[in-house]
Amino acid sequence: MSIIVQKFGGTSVGTSERIVAAAKRAVVAKRAGHQVVMVVSARGKKTDELVSLAAEMSSTPPAREMDMLLSTGEQESVALVSMAIHELGEKAVSMTGAQIGIITDSTFTKARIKSISTEFIQEHLDAGKIVVACGFQGIDGEGNITTLGRGGSDTTATALAAALNATECEIYTDVDGVFTTDPRYCPEARQVQQISYDEMLELASVGAGVMHSRSIEFAKKFDVPLRVRPSMSDGTGTLIASQGEDNPRVASGLAVVKDEARVTLSELPDRPGVMSSIFSCMAAHKIPIDMVVQNVASEGVAEVSFTVPAGDLAETLTAAEEAIRQLEAGRVHSGTNVAKVSVVGNGMRTHSGVAAQMFQTLADIGANIEMITTSEIKISALINRSSADDALGRIHSAFRLGEQQPNPPAIGVRQRAEQSHEASAHDERLRAVVGKLANMEDIVVSEVLLDEKQARLTIHNLPDRPGTCAELFTAVAEGDVMVDMIVQNVSHNGAAEVSFTIPRQDLERCLLLVREVLSSWDNAELSYAENIAKLTAVGVGLRTHTGVGERMFRALAEEQINIQMINTSEIRMSAVVEASNGERGLKALLRTFGIES
């Protein structure tokens, strides 16, 4: 018999009427022939109420006692839901995190799941009961109650679905599903019928708040279909699965993050180990780094910039100063009036000109670009915060995301078959890695890739004004050159620097295109490398697991491999090194992440 996991958030069980409505959904699913597990959050504002009560007792309540207190909210909810199910004529049993068998580490208030025992849940399901489980909580090895932090109930539901091999995990929310962007700020936003795990992970990392990225990580690791559904209506919602739309758009969604802060470490020595030292300091302080940009060094001096949540800026600056002291060189700068706008879509893999279209749209509203970073399916630009809302609507229109039908031409049969084969091989490797995990939330780097078929171009002394990148990448797109990595670091003295990588076979054509554009810019200079090596760590949760970058850069430092460029996303972390160091770097990273070549 198939198992369905249904998760209900706080607003979905906020009143007695809504509790009954949630119970009816579970009863309908059971009577349709499924075994049903409900995962329920604390009702409405219950958690806020408990936090306020704790603040009245202490300005710094112990983390262990906070977990003890906050866990009571879910216990109230599951008991009430179980009562409602009984009244509807079905059997139900409520269970705490400990009774379920969710074992976590002892990091109170933000614990990570180590294992789940499904024996007791399965016994109740086989006895014909609906299991109503507390979300957000577990128990550590010493019997202490722990909570899972932000998005904890989503994480509980997805983890249980994975452990029970559920047919589907339904996430009931107060929205109709996943939209192309936030409909509160863009009325033209369209509900997406189906989206891939990778696209959803990238959107979650750039501020799309429908689901927390940890739960999507679980879903991707264990191939759990997630369906985001409205709790107040009978809509089918959005399916999050291994594949997105059959005919992918160039872009499937976009998001803006306004609570970002930028940190730049300049005047760094251009030598192996520098990035390792910096990321070791960040990892030690548990800093959740987002955009990471390192451009090609100039005259023996390197520079790296990254963004962090604004609330973590002070701690980040402390860590950055520690790194500067260790290196005995460098300076720290920061900026706060910034926002990150990102476009995400699987179609970027096969369509050129996406960057040009995005940058031109930003230029049209007078938004200057401070930083750029990319992945295979995402382009992010850091702009002034005052332009963020306008940028959201304009980019949404530019990519025609409000339209119901996909806008790019269909991919050829051979190309589709090649992509399907690559996706299948990737899934097999991912499952092999996951099968070796001792703990369900361990860092997962499923692949380490070496690309030795690219060239790198760098344009120095670009005019630091709106439209510069649009002109540059429009010229490249008109030559039908596919751009991979794009890196722009913070400008200095009115001059910017942009590097990007392309297929080596397109280098000569791209050089002609770029030189023609540069002829109209005084002082702009072009340099390039015909042979580079790009090393990429691929997986899930690379941003939420703060130690991935530190491990990657330490491994390269130990091999005395200098890093020329860095660029990151939720699912990829890439570094460009000299071509002669590619194979050696690959072997070092395979050893570091325990992956067989």
C-alpha cells in the first residue's frame, strides 16, 4: 500500500475549523487507499507566544530549555488533529519526535537529523491508523528534546517521506504553489505546474520563501516527489521532482534578496592557501556565505567578495579580520545597501544570451551591477537595494515568465536524449553516495568534475556604469557563444573587471566580438587564457553546510594549487585553476570528499 506524507504548517491548523479541514484531507487520502502520515507544526502564532514568554523569564534563556519549551507547540497541534480524525470516524495516533524515532545531534535550536527509525510508525500504519507526527523536533543521543530550526517541519516531513519511501510528500501552505516570482511584488507572477529539484534549490537559496532549502535537499537526495498545495482550496499545486517542465523555459523563476550585506577582502597575496585560510575562518564562525566571487588576480594581488545575511555582517567582519591577521596582508571592506537579483532556469543550459538579456534589463532601469556570479542554471547580480523591486518586475516581463506556454524552441531529439542520459547517470551516482551516508544530513558532494575544454577572457578597466555588462554580453550572444562562468567583483575608482569562461573552440570568434565592443571604451583592456581547468564540486546543501568551501580550498592549497576564479551557487562550487593543475586538483578533491574516480 502506498504511503502519503502530508505536512500542515501553523496557519493550516491555526483554528478549530482549519484543524478539522486538515483532518478531512488525511481521511480522504486514507479512504482512497493510502497509508497516511501527517506532519504538523505548532498552531498559528503559538511559537511566537512561547518565545515571548521565555523572554519574560530570561534575556538569554538556555538553548536546551528553549527546545523543551518550543516543542510543546507541536504536541498541542498533533493531539488536537488526532482528536478531529477520531471524530471523523478514522483511527489516529499522535507521536512526538522522540516517539517517531528522529535522532539528531545536540545542537539545540538548530539540530540536524542523524537517523530516523520507522518501525513504530509502520506498525501504526499497518494497524490502519493515521499517524500524526510532531514536526520540527527530535531527540539527541542523551534523550534531550531538540528542535530543527527554521523550516524544521518541512524537513521532518521530507525526511519521513524519504525514510518511509513514500509515494509523495504533500506540503500544505497558505499559497497556491510555487510561482515564477513573489506574486505580492509582481502581479504577473504565474504558478508553475512542475519544477526540478535543482531549480527549486536555486530559487530557495535566492529568497523564494515557499519552502526551506533543507527539505528540498532531502527530497533530491532520496528522490522524494514534493507537492506544494494550498491548504484553503483544492488546487493541485506545484510538483517538485527530478525533472522540471517537459519543454523548459530559458528561465523558470526569479527572486530578490534584500537583506544581504557584502564583504570584500582586497589586497590579498596571490598564492595557494589564501582562499583556504579565509574560508576556514568563515566556517569556524558558521557564516552562511552566499555569493562568492574571486576574479583573476592582477600584479600579484587578489581579491574576493561574498554576500552574507545582513544579520551576520558583524560576525562575518570579525572572521574576515581574523583571516587578514593570519595572512598578514589584506584589507576588509563591506557594504549594506545592496540586493541580489537572480534568474533561475534549466533552459539556460542550452540557450545563449540569457546573461545579456538580464543585464540589459537592469541597464534599462539604470541599475548598476556590483557583483556577478553564475551556475549552469542561475545568474545572480548584486545591485543597489533601491532598484530591487523595479528589477523584479522588469526581468519577469523580459523573460515572459507570466506566459503560460514556454517561449524557447523545443530541444532536438538527440540533444534531449543526451541530456536524459546525463541526468540518469548523475542520479545513479547521487544514489550511490547517499547510500553510504551514516547520517541523513551529512554534507553531500555527489560529484567532482573537471572541465578542461574552456577558455577564459578578462576585461579590465571597464566603465563602472549601467549597461556596460549588457553591451559586452549582448555582443557575445550575437555570436552564439555559450558563456559558462561569469565573475564580476566590486569595482574600484570607477573601473570594473569582468571575467567569463567559454568553450575553447569559440575563443577566436569571441575575441573578435569582444575587441569590437572594447574599441568604444577608453582604457579597457583584454586578457585571456586559452587553456584553463575548471574544478566543480556538485551536490546539495553546499551553501547551508558552511564547511564545503573550506574543505575544497584546503585540499587545493595542500597541493599548492593557486585559485584564479571562484563562483558558487546552492548546488555547485567552482574554481578555475591553471590547466596543468587540473588533474592533480581533481584527484585531491575526490579524496577530500570520499568519491571514487
